[in-house]
Amino acid sequence: MTAPRSQGYVLLEIIIALTVFAIVATGLAGLLHSSLDSANLLRRQASIRRGLEAILLEARQKPKREEMALTYRDEALGMEFKSDLEEVKWINRTGQPVRGLYLLSAVASDFRRPQPAHDRAEVYVYRP
């Protein structure tokens, strides 16, 4: 009796299966790494937005216009938040200038980078 010829290919089939498995596992690991990077970036952007909203809210609650210019530095996030107030020159329907209308803006700067990235948020404030 002779042995069937298909038994000689078992080692080759195992090597091919392991190669396919290694390629798939490497692809999945790369996909996991990129999705974690994206999640971290989204988390950082959400923290920056919350910081901008917080400094705008705090500045709006100040009773005097001079007190609305604030600066806050978040060491853990690596960002510096600044608020600034400027008067808006606006004319109403009757042609009269509107007094007491201001643009309150907040800027977030990344102080850990040589070329800091800036994010900005603005809100109008009416203080007659």
C-alpha cells in the first residue's frame, strides 16, 4: 500500500495559514492603533472646547468690562486660554450707533509646540 499524496502538503498549508493570520493580525493591530490615536485627538479637542466655553462663561459673568480679560493656563492639557473684549461698531436700523455691544473672544494656544496651534471661540455681550 502506498501513502496518499495529500499528506505531503500539510506543512505547506500550515505555513500559508500562519502567514495569512500574521498579515490579518498586523492589519488589525494597525487599525487599533490608528483608532486609539483618533480617540485621543477627539478627547483633546473636546477638552479644549470645554476650556474655551469655561473661560467665556467666567468672563461673561464679570460685572465690569475691565475684568473680562482673563488668562488661564492648563498645564496638564498644555494649553493657555485667554479672553479679550472689544467693542463692536454697529449701526441699528435708524442709523444710530449701538452702544454697549462687545465681542468677547477666547483663544486657546498650545504652549508646548514651537508653532502653537490656536483655537478660537467668540460670543457677543451686550452691556449698556
